[in-house]
Amino acid sequence: MNLSVRTRFAPSPTGDLHLGGAWTGLASWVVARRQRGLSLLRFEDLDAARCVPGSRERLEDDLSWLGLDWDGTPVVQSERGAFYDEALARLVGLGLVYPCDCSRAEIARAASAPHEGEEAVYGGLCRDRDPTRPMKRPPALRVRVPDEVVSYDDEALGPFAQNLARDVGDFVVRRGDGVYAYQLAVVVDDAAMAISRVVRGADLVTSTPRQIWLAGMLGTAPPRYTHVPLVVAHDGTRLEKRTAGVTIRELRAAGVSSSRVIGALAHGLGLKPTAAPATAIEVAAAAGNEPIAWRRAPWPAPVFG
């Protein structure tokens, strides 16, 4: 076993596994299994209001049905608050954290106009305010980002870079309700799990530079990243949990075999030459123990559903 290769699949238990989730889950799993590495499972359940009772168990069952097993006990973010507290304290000690009681409307009014589909850039309204002033509401905690470019070479999308101050702005690491933000939790957990390769959807590529920067501030090395395109339905819309007919559970109920699902997903990922049915093990074994040479962008999104 190659312990230096460690990937993770990190779904949120907010509903049943759909083809888009299975797509990234398979990609991550194959990266580990082709090199005899470890494939780990993590449930990102910090936002309790969005989590669905029983979803975690159903996700595990669907992954098992697909043949996507995992090593060790799944990590559950809601059980790791102490580790996020420790990371936040380190950032506070570096003088990087400040409270922000701005509303979304205030941020939107003051932010630089984002491009379509992108998040607004926080304009730093609270960055230099008097810390003794009364707060209008329970404040979120933000980190001061430097005016510098963070770049990396994505194994599927190629070179990607962001100027943190211009393109992102000071971002939230803990919400006003006390819930830790995705950006901090994922960096802390990837480091704790010794993740060497992150394979996930292209919708998260803009989060990567800030996660690389956060990892550096916390004294850890970031993993290598691969962002695969998002799966879309025939009408061009992104597949989501609420998209009818594309959850793994619905496909199972309709009599679709797991090998048919895996074969189609693996073909779309470029892991096999045809969409013929195949097991996950067969896909992983197709190229021996060699690392995957992902195709580079432009890479058309696969269509399912």
C-alpha cells in the first residue's frame, strides 16, 4: 500500500447521492486505488440546518452499491470543533482575524461588481473599524488577505491564479452564528487527514487559492488539486440533489445496474474508452498503477439524465 497517496470524498449529508457526486467520488477513488493509496470519506455537515436525517447512512449505502469503498472510519466535521478552534486561535495570534457585522445587503452595495456567477468581493468595510464599537448583530470573523497572487497548476484545468485582495477580499472563517466556514474547515481537515490529492468539481476551483494561502498561514502544505467539470442534464443545467431522476437511489430503484453507472461515469472522465458497463475495480485496474494523466481544459461537461 502506498500511504503517500491519500484522497478524500467529502459529501454534505443534505440529500441522496446524485450522478454529479458519484462522478467526483469515482474520480477521487480511482486516483487513490490506481496507485494503491488510501481513499478516505468525510462528511461535511457543519451547516446543521441543511443536513437531512438519515442522509449520511444513505450516502454510505449508495457508495457501497457503486463499489466505492473507503479506508478507516469516516471523518465527521461536526465532531471536530476543537480542531477548528485551534486553527482560528492560530490565525488570531497572527493578527489576521477581525469581526465583521456587515449584512449581505451592505456587502453587496459596497463590493466590487462581480462577474456573472461569481461571488461579490468583500470591500473591507470592517477591516479597520474601531474594535470597541457596538455590533449591529453577532459578527462573523474574517481574515485579512494580502494583496498578492496565489497560483497553482490544476491537473485538469491547467494554471490558475487569483489576486486574493482583488478577486476574493477578506473572507469569512466563522459565521456570525458560530458555525465554522467551509474554507477553514476543509483546510484543517485535509491537513489532519494527510490528504495528498484533492479531486473535486470545477465549481470549487475559485476556492483553491484561498485554501492554499490558509494552509500556509496554518503551517501546513496544501495537497495537489484536480477540478473536473460539472455534470449537466440534457437541458444544460447543473445536476443537483433536487434534479429528478438522477440520484443513485432513483437509478437503483429503476433497475439500473451499478456497473452501467460506473461505466458511463468512467467513460466521461476519460478513464475508459467506451461507456460499456464496468465495476469500479475494473476501472481502477485498467492502467495498472500509473497516475492518471487527466485531459486538460477545455473539457466539455458530461451529460446525464
